[in-house]
Amino acid sequence: MDFKTSLLIAASAIALCSCKCNRNEEGRIQPVMYSQNAWTDTVELGDLVTLEYEGTIPAASCPGIRYELSISCYENSGNGRYELKTTYLEAENGKDESFSEKGRRLTVRNPEDSTVIWRLIPDDETGEKIDLLVRNDSTVTILGGKKRKTDNGPLYDLKLAGKSNL
């Protein structure tokens, strides 16, 4: 075997080993995420819209956490961008404390039961991913940690507050 062939085999092996699998915390391969082809004509995707969701969920350390979520996406696309403002009510000496983040919204579809989950991935690498169960056109439910299938019920629902075309 000549030097060029050996180098080509070694480079191929390194490239294959460096591929990153899409695995969850338990090491299992996750369901396929919806991905949109770069060549897809935007006419097929529908209008560019902004969806506004709001809701207050219970919290142990304060009266509640208010979520204000804005998602910009094409109507028929699983991908998009989001902005999230979380406000901890009466958190700091009786005053509200707010945090904001931006990131990507991806859609995960469970092949077993066809449930749709929106995964919010912050641009800031230190932020936590948030999974939202899409219940219907007007309600999403915040899912907690590893309990992806847990039905947190209406206490963790965010309701559609507005929809506008961009």
C-alpha cells in the first residue's frame, strides 16, 4: 500500500469518527428532527408570521414565572427563531426580575404517537433548551426535563396571544 492510499484511509477514518450523533442524555438516538431543505421555495412555506404566546406557571421560590414567547417562522415550516422573556414575579425583595433570550425553534415529531414538540435552543451556549408540547393551534405546554411525555396540565400552558404577518 503506498503512502497516498494510507493517508486517504486514515483521513477517511478520522472523518467518520468525528461525526456527531444526535443522542439524548441517556445516549439513545433521538427522533428525527424536522429539517427544511435549503432549496425549498418560500412560496411553499407560506407567509412569514410572528406567533405570540403568554402564560404564568407556578414556581417554588416566588408566586410564579410569567413567560412571553415570540416565534418568527414561515407558516408551514418547523424551523424558526424565538425571543423569550421570563419574569419571576416578586422574586427580588418583592420586585419582579426578568430575563431575556433569543434562539432557534426546531420541531421534533415523535414517530410513535405523532405528537409535535417545539425545541427552543438558545443562541447563548449556557442557556437551557426548552421543550414545548404543541397541543393545538392556540396552546403549547412547557415540558419538564427528562419527563418529555409528562402531561404537566393546564398549569404549564402558554396561550396564543397574537399572530401577525411580517
